Amino acid sequence: MITHPAYMVEPWCLRETELNLDVLSQSESVFALSNGHIGWRGNLDEGEPHGLPGTYLNGVYEFRPLPYAEAGYGYPESGQTIINVTNGKLIRLLVDDEPFDLRYGKLHRHERVLDFRTGLLHRTAEWTSPSGRSVRVRSSRLVSFTQRAIAAVSYEVEPLDGDVRIVVQSELVANEQLPLTTRDPRAAAVLESPLAVEHHAAHGPRIRLLHRTEHSGLRVGVSASHVVSGGEKTEMSSESSDNLARFTITTRLRSGQRLRVEKFVAHGWSAIRSAPAVHDQVDAALAAAVSTGWQGLADEQSDYLENFWSRSDVEVDGDAEIQQAARFALFHVLQAGARGEARALPAKGLTGPGYDGHCFWDTETFVLPVLTYTAPQAVEQALRWRYSTLPAARERARQLGLEGAAFPWRTINGDECSGYWPAGTAAFHINADIADAAVRYTKATNDEAFEKEVGLPLLVETARLWRSLGHHDHHGDFHIDGVTGPDEYSAISDDNTYTNLMAQHNLQEAAAVVERHPDLAALLGADDEEAATWRDAATRMTLPYNPELAVHEQSEGFTRHQLWDFAGTGDDEYPLMLHFPYFDLYRKQVAKQADLVLAMCLRGDAFTPEEKAANFAYYERLTVRDSSLSACGQAVMAAETGHMRLAYDYLGEAAMMDLSDLQGNTRDGIHIASLAGTWFALVIGFGGMREYDGLIAFTPRLPEQLGRLAFTVQFRGQRLRVEITGSTATYSLLDGKALEIRHCGERLRVTSDAPESCQVPPIPTGPAPEQPAGRAPARRGRAPGHSEG
């Protein structure tokens, strides 16, 4: 865990005030910069020391074989792994022939600041070399939101004790040596030297490398250019070889002088374009960036984020750490999707190689809802990527003997690369999750063109999957058997409630969209007769219920399973999947993560308040949260069922997942879905925001630890600000003429003329639910080692 005292609690930035090599790899993840197309881990400018070097391009991967002890029909033959592409961050420094390396000499000061409002990562270091020469190094870097292919660095060196000879080496490096991975299956597989050189060049301040992956056949180009100022008798040279291009600056600095280097780096890749086309592409992007200049890029970045925060900010009074974490979360969620543009949103974003860089259901269920109400253009692009993979999903369904489309459990290019059937292919709910995201986006934006082009085929093909995967029994009830829900500790189950409810919604919405667009549906072979079978399946969908316990079952027969021995399980035996065989987990009542509880979050219309309270209490004592996806759903339902202190504690767990490295794998990249879960807990949980029948509704409630919560959401092109203080909720329309919403079940018309204030009714309370022994969330309070500044 990150428990050292270097992180300050500030509302608009993450500040590290000292360098701690023990947590360097974690800090490289939290300080990562990305725009959804390019990802630069927060490595030090000079490259060493490092925890895990990382530069990523969204969609660039290499194939690797998936070995099986026994072959099986339908098993994927190969997987896809995100690769570390050409590193353009590197700027090495020599001070009187001694390398600037913080492991040697004396480090007097080291500070890094990730500014959420400007999108810049700043660094300041004051260092004395082993021979006694002192310098101050300042750098700032960005990955541009406005110029998609561009990242840039501003780098300054200043002597602190008289004249000094300085050499700066700005580099592009391919096929960096990476550290060995652990045995943790969540960590990415390391591929050695995945890039084969095709071209290298160096001309004055411009350097370029062009490579191609051996098996996936992707061509990657990176170019850099430099603007240099300061120093005396400055000499510059450049050189290149297969995996290295270098621009070298040599100068002398007198006291009070500074050497400033502005480095612009352009990235590009293609599966189809030629080598000349790719290097022309990156050179053109580079020319535009150099023309804009460092300050121009920084100004564009700041303007972009000012607009984003005006549409998405969340304000929290009463817990400074949560305030910081909420903005940290929103900033990284934006980074993951802002400029992905018809590419996947990986579970770790582009901050590390965890989960091999794969996209899961996390994207549609946790990340896209946040972006739908804050940056909807990113949602459209992410769903267009899913749409582009529809041919592969159709083929996968055929392979499995099913109709429609079966989207992959984990993928980069659209092909299934999960080698574990029970917790992979059997998790068919991802198809309904994708449909749900498409429906939510369409209703929140009124984007009819998207519905016709993308939403309609996604809904039709996923509905066909459910109709062929499920069946009617002799009573006419509809069942979906042999599937895995969100809880991966209960696999190959019959009638998983989450899956059935999401499939039901999928079938209903598919029938509705066919009715709205019959001519376009006919092009897909869908008509009223087929839609009627979907409606019938949705109407007769089975929802397992145990009348003796008065709770819904997570899946058929789940509540008759033996209870897991929580009291006999030690703290060091979590996560359970790394210490116990799956067969033992599958036959016990134990939940890795919120499953039926998440169903109540997303399909709350299917449950009464009394059912929600009973279900939450029952599954709370079975859920061990071995997944980072769990806490936010539990926070939402704890709030809805009146357990505000518990909701507040779960909020803290979701919010601090990476800032405190709660799962011990932040080194491999941050948890984008858990960060999105911070917004979930605050806006959907405490704000009580839901979307029903084309209206957004709010049932606000605050834990006593928070004095005020305010947030802004976009809905149908209008901005609505919600502010909750004590027993009052105030709704202000910032854009648009009028918006109809619901407050605590009552319709309310909000106009831009004046805010509407409403009373918040008392929060219902009940007996506090219990958690498994030793698995209660940490009580919120000041985290050890953190300070406010």
C-alpha cells in the first residue's frame, strides 16, 4: 500500500513532496498522462530509476499463444497483449560528465504535481552530484487532448553553485527492457523486443523511429522535434539506430542561466498504411505541434479542461481527501476515453499493462455511465468501437452455436482472448451491458443518428443472442442457464438474476427500437414477429426468489449452498482466487463482488424498497470485495437502503483504490472502473440519480460526515447543477430553456430563470448489515501518513 507521507491532500492536484523508491511503480501509474490514444506512465524524465517503463498506443498489441493442458472446442488459440511502444519521454542529463541519477549524490528536493485543471505533470528536483555540483531541474509534460497524436515536455536545467558543463540527451527508445512480472494473473505478460525496426532517421533537432510488430502486423511511428534556448556555446547533434534516436545538446551554464528544451513527440500507428505513409503521418502531426509551441499546447490543454470541469465537477464539503479523490478519478476517467476515437477503453486505461491492456464489461457498466453525463462524445466513440467489432461477435456466436452476436469477455481487437471459460466466455452478461450503455447514451443525448447506425444493430444482435441462449420451459417461463454473472466466484449458474434482468432490459429495448425504425430493422432481418418473441421472453423472464429467506437468489439454488467459512479464512488468504481452488468457491455462498446488489443498482425498477433492503442485508454478509468493482455498487445500495455510514465507508474504498493501492496492483496501472465508481457512489449513491422513462430522477441523501455535495451533469444538451446541503436539494439549469426531472418521486420543472429548492425527506433506517469476518470496509477518517496542504 502507498502509506508514505509524501502525498498532500489538495482539491485540484496530486502533489508528491518526496521521492520514495519503494512505491515508485505505483506513483508512475497515478501520475500517468493519457488522452485515450497515447499513454505515458509517470516515469522520471531520465528514465531511471523506474518501477515499470511504459508508453502505450491504444489498439497496439502483439499476439501471444494461449497454452491449454487440454484442447477444447471454442477456446481462443491466441491472446492479445498491449505492448510498451517507443518511449519519447526520455531526457537524460549529465552534469560535468556525471549522470543525473537520484540514487547517487544528494537529493535536496523532489516534488511532482499532477494538476487536474491544466492537465500538466510538473516536476522539480534539486540535486548535488557525487562530485559536489548542484543543479535544479524543472520539467512539465502533457499528453494533448486537442492534438491527439502529440505529447510534449518542457525541460529546464539551472546551476545552483557556479558554472557547470551540461549535456542533455533527448531520446526515442524502442524495445526497452522490462522487469519480470509476478505470478498474479492480473499482471500483464511481458513480451521481449516486440518491435522490429523498419526505419530510423535523425536530421538536426528531428528524430524518428518506425517499427512493426512481428505477429499482429501493426506499424508504429514516433517522431520528435526540439526547441532549445539558453546556455553558451551550445552545440547540438543527432543520431539514430535501430532502437534508438538521440538529440544531444552540449553547453555551459553560468550562475543564473538556464538551459530550456521543449520536446514535441508525435505518435501514430496503422495496420494497413505503408511505412512512408506512417512516418509522413507522424511528421505532419509533429509539424503542427511545433507550430503551436509548448505554451500554445499548454493553453489548449487548460482550455479543454476548463470546459470539461464546467460540465462535470463534483464538489464535496467535509472530507478533503474524498474531494481530491473525486477530481483525481474524473480526470483519469476523462484521460481514458477523451480521444480514444473508435478504440477500446482498457480496464487500466493507458496507465499500465495490467490485465494485458484488455477491455472488459467494466467499460460499459462503470466507465461509460460517467462519461455519458460528463463527456458524451467519448461514449459515442467507445460504442462505435464495439459496433466495429460486431462481425467478430457474430462469428463468435456462430462458433458457439448461437444466434446474434457474442461479444468477447476480454479483448483488444474484438476477438475473444479469455482462456478461462467459466469466468470468461460464460459471462454472457457483457452483451446486455453493451446494449445498456447504448440505450443510456441514446436517451441522454437524443442522438437519433447514433441509434439508427449503431444502437439498432447492437440491440438487435444482442437480443437474438439472449433469445437463442435462453429457453421457455413447459410453464412458459424463460430461463438463461449455464452463465456467469458479475460474481466470478459463482460460475456456470442457471438464471443469474443480474444476467436475466439485464437481458430482459436488452430484449425490451431491442423490440422498441425495431418498432421505431422498422425499415432499418428490416435490413437486419428483424421484424415485428421477431420483436414479439423478444417481448415474450422479457415478460416471462425468471427471477429466482427464496420465499423462506424472503430474498432474491443471486442465481437458481444459490441460497441453499454451504456458507463459506469466513471466520476460518485469514486476512492473508485474500483475494480468495489466489489461495483456494475455484471448484471450492463455486459451490459455496461467497461473492467476489456485488452481483445481485449491482442488479439492484442498474435495474432498481425491478425491486420494491423492502426487497432491496432484505437483499442488500443478505448479500452484504457474503461479499468479500476481491474485485475493485464491488465497493461502488455496495455504496450506492447502502445509501438507498439508509445505511449512510456504510455507504460513506464504501465510497472511501472506491475513491482510494489507487491513491492508497488498496489491492496491491496499482503498479500495473490504475483501476479506471473503480475510479468511475467514485462518481457512482457520490452522484448515483448520495445524489440518488437514476434515469427512468426518459427523465433523470434524484433522491438525494448525505451521510452526516459530509456537509455539502454538488455536481453537474449533462442531459440532452443541457447542464444541470445539483447541490445538496442538509435537508435541501437545489437544482439549477445552467444551459437550456427548461428540463423536467423528478425529485423524490415528484415531477419538477427546472428553468434557467431561477434555481428550484426542494426538501429532502428523512432517510429511512434499519438494522446495520454485517460483512464477512474481517472484510468490513475501513472506517473513513484521515488516512495514515496523509496531510492536508
